[in-house]
Amino acid sequence: MKQQNQTPSSCWVVTPGHAGMENQAIALAEAVGLPFETKRVQPRAPWTWLPPGLWPAPLSALPDGGDAIAPPWPRLLITCGRRAVPYSLYTRKHSAGATCTVHIQNPQTGIGQFDLVIPPKHDHLQGRNVFETLGSLHRVTPARLAAAAKAFAPRLEALPRPLVAVLIGGSNACYDLTPAIAKQLAGQLTALVESTGVGLAVTASRRTGEANMVALREALNRPEVDFWDSSGDNPYFGYLALADAIIVTSDSVNMVSEACATGKPVHVVDLEGGNRKFNEFHATMRDGGFTRRFAGRIESWDYQPPDDTQQAARRVRELLDT
């Protein structure tokens, strides 16, 4: 039953503000189709030292002037990230259950405290309110790709075909993009251009590191390569849309999931490191025929892209209709 202080057709997306988490939550909100508002919560210590289900006063953890977690309560609340969990629990309690609460990833607290939990399969969560995904939710849709292809076609029209998009991440808590790997990748990409005549559309991230970025730029400074320099509009979706094949580093479940959403051949560059969850994810994607390891050459194969985001959205809409 809806409360009188509830906005009738609304959705909040609540995350700590990290791009990878926020993009997943926004992707689900867009797929569900309700008008939504994005809120970023950046709680302070000592609350953040506690398990997310045990915060005694979540609102006290928020700095003054931040996004408000207050009525009117939304019809749907989508959270992603451990530090967003207390605000989902708070909203569910104070809306008297009128807000449908959905958490993406492992909430690291009792899953029964949410209407729906959407973790990747490698988290191994089980329950009647759990919907597992192969990878991460994402905003790659046919409509978005078509719009990006139209917008960025002029930028890439002079490059040779076939066109290979190269998505380079970098070091994180599990992986290390070492100078040796960056040098090897630069050599492989150069050889690929020279031996097959392909064009490259390359984008890197802040995690790539300045030294690695310089080495890659110097090695790939040639007319067959478009290397985004972080100025102007981000061509990421354009690269995905216009590429014939994709190369992506192994450090990002998000980037691999987005690449596989295109249905194009996806080659994964192994970085140094990994852990059980990453290793299991990559093994699942290879065994499912979505990805192959990058060994310096481009292969061709077909597969049906995963449909995790739309399937998850259908589950959410079913909850809202009950």
C-alpha cells in the first residue's frame, strides 16, 4: 500500500558516486522506465567501519549539504555499492515497505532485507529474491549504439577497416597494468595494424597510469589509430558501435560486459593479478563463447549477447505490479 507521502511514479538511484556502480544502477532505472533521480551518498567514518546492516543512524553519517534521503519516498529505490545499503534499509523502514528496494551486487548483509538483489553469478548468492547476472548491468542498448554510431562516424571515417576498438583500463585492487604488459600490448597492436591493415580506436582510463599512457600513445601515434585524448565528447559508445571487434583489458567486469553486449568478437587482455571472482567471471565468459583471450590476432565468431539488464528490469517491473 502506498503512503500519502510517496511520489507515485518515481525512482531513486542511490550510490556512493563511483562511476562503475552508478552506471549499473542508472542502467537498471532506464530499463525499468520510471522517472528517476540520482542521489550520491558519501558517509563518513566511524559509520563506514561498521557492516552495512548495522549502522544505528545512517543519516548522521552524511555530510551537510549532500543529497537528501527523506520523504516523499520513491516507488522504487535502486542501490549499488556497500555504502548505499544503509540508506536502502532506512528507506524501506521509514516508507513502511511502500518503497520497492533493489540492490545491485552483494549487499554484504541479509538479502531478505531487500525486495530484490541482483548480484553477478560469481558472488554465489542464493535466495527467492535473488536474480543472478553473468556480468554487470550496463547502458549499452541498440538505440544508444545507433545514436553513437551516427554521432562519431565522421571522426572514424578515415580509419582503415576492419575497425578494432581497444578499451584499456588499468591497475586496481586486483590487477596491475605493469609497464611490461603495456609495452607488450603496444607491440601487439602495432603488429596487428602492420600485418592486417586494421584500424584502431583506442580509449584508456585514469587507472592506466601516466607512464603507461605515454608509452601507448607513442607506440600508436600513427594514421591508422584514433586515440582519445580525453578532450571533447567521450567516444566510448561510438567505438563500441562502429567497431568490428573489441579488445578489452581484464581488470573491469563492466567494460567486458559492455563489450559483450554488442555481440561482436571480444578479446580480453590478461593483466597481472586477479582473484577468485574475476577468474570465475572470465572463465564463464570464455566458456559461454562470449570472449577469447587476446593473443595478438583478431578472430571472428558469433554469439547471442547476454540480456542481463533487460531481464533484471522485467523482474523489477513484476515486483512493482504486484
